Amino acid sequence: MLDKRGVELPINKLIEIILVIVVIVLVVVLFIKFNQQLLKPFFPEREEQNPEKVQFQQLTRSLINDVSVECNGNCKVTVQLLDKGTDLKGKDVEVFVRAVQDGKTLDTKSDTLSGFFRAFSPKFWKGEFTLELKKANEFIVEVKEVKDNNVIAYDIRRLVLEGNSFREKNPELTWPTNVLTVNACYGMLDSRFYDAIDIPATRGTEVFVAADGVVVALQSECKEGELKCGNGYGNFILLRHSTNLFSLYSHLSDLMNFVEPGKVVSKGQLIARTGYTGNTMEEEIPHLTFMIYTSTSAIEAGERGKNPVCYISKSILDRVKFTGENCKSLQDQLKVC
């Protein structure tokens, strides 16, 4: 063996060099093994993404930047997306607009941005869709991002004519069951604050969608008696109805087979049946717990929900019997909305 100068190295010297190298490698390995905490700031572990959380964030993010309506005979509805140009690369976008007059649908129009040649469309670079519909006093706009025929992101806006202009408003909710009784109201209940309403119903009573929207989360595997299942909600469905309006249906027995995250649902559609799953606070009567949230941050942080009475049509509330011990008169409940 020769060194850099061409001088032959003794075999003992060569073995000595190899041993030194081995010792250095072992020292480095042992240092890393026993000092991982010291090295973490320099080599942070990659946090594993929870698929359900990622899906929830996708389905609750905003897709629509702005919606404008101009009427002269018919009405032109212009939908401006938050994404445009290369932000839309690889995304199939569907836009659906419904014209509604006094609660009745007059007209519907849709448009899409999809396929290999999407980048050659002005809609791709502007992120803008314009649809012409019959004149109406309300327009409902839905935007979906679709991949492999599955909705991966969804946004919905409702514009209502007020005076001479259209303004965005949350939809009025319908009652989620055929049982027009409340046996626990929003407010103080047994020395604690209760941020929902309970509707007593025999097991298997039908549960309906309170307003057009999309399924953003659910639990369907809970069995009766599993108090902590579904974070205490048992089997539940969480729907998004607008940018800042969500409804939660909990303690369910069964969900309809079609219910899954990304499924777009319609007002009054059957989605589940009442049950007795999760933590029902020792109530002996199967019931539906109905909650309202106005932001994703409130849902994720477990913050207090809003009073559902404030979002339900007054014509329906007038027929509801509030029998719970903590229930005030409807007039008093509406004062705090």
C-alpha cells in the first residue's frame, strides 16, 4: 500500500488507520443515539398528517372570493374564485347557480373547468365564471373542486336582494326532524351551560338536512353505551351550509349509506335516524342533539356553539313546543339572537 508520496505504508499502520476510522464512526453513532433530543431542533421529525383532519380542512376552506349580480331583464351572476391561473392546475372546478324567487327555484345554470385543455380557457387565468339566469330575488352559488369524481373542496354562498342590491346572507334553517318538541334549550342547564337543543324522539326517527350544504365530518361506528365515542357526540354528522354556518346532528343510531365527507346534500333530505349513542348525560329518552357553529376554528377548538333558534325559520318555531325546564318563551329566546 502506497501513501500520497508513493511510499509504501506498513500493514500495522494501515490497520491502525482503519481502527481509528471505525472508532470515530462508532462514537458518532452513539452520540446520535443517546442525544436525539439535542439534535431534534436541527432535524425535526415530519409530523404525520391526520387524513380526516386534512379532509376537514379541505372541505371547509373557502373557494369563492366574490360573487356579484347585475340584473337588466335577466341577471348575470359573476363568480370570482380565490384560485386562478396556475393555482387551478390539475383541478376540475364545477360552478352551479340557482335562481330562487320567494323560495321557489326559477332557473339553474352550471359551468365547468376541466380536462387537459383547461389552461387555454380565460376562466382558468381569471378564475372567473359568468352565468346568465332568470331574474330572481335570491341566488345560491355552489363551487366544487372534484378529483376522480369525488368532491374534495366545496363552497356555497347565498345572495339575497335587499333594496337595490344583493347581499350575502346565511340560509334560514328548517327543523331537522318531524318532532316539534324541545326538552332541553340553549342556555344554563343544571348549573352548566348547554350550547345545543335536544329534540326527544323515539329511536329511528328520521333526521333531515336543515339547509343545502356538504358533509364535512361524521362518525358512524359508535355503539350504545360507548360514552366517549365520537368525543361524546356518538354517531354524528357535521354539515357546512355557508362560509360561516355549520350544523351538527349527534347521538344518531344510523347514517344513510350515501353520507360521506364531500357529499353534497339538499335541504329536507333524509340523512340519518335518531339514537342513543355517545354521552347522552344519563337521559333515558333517545333524542337528537342539534348544534350550530359559525366558524371552523370554533369547531376545532371545542368552543361554545350558537343558539339554533336564531337560525331557524320563525314560521317553524311558532309551531315548536319548548317543554324543557331551562326553556324560556320563544320571544325571550329570540331577544338574544
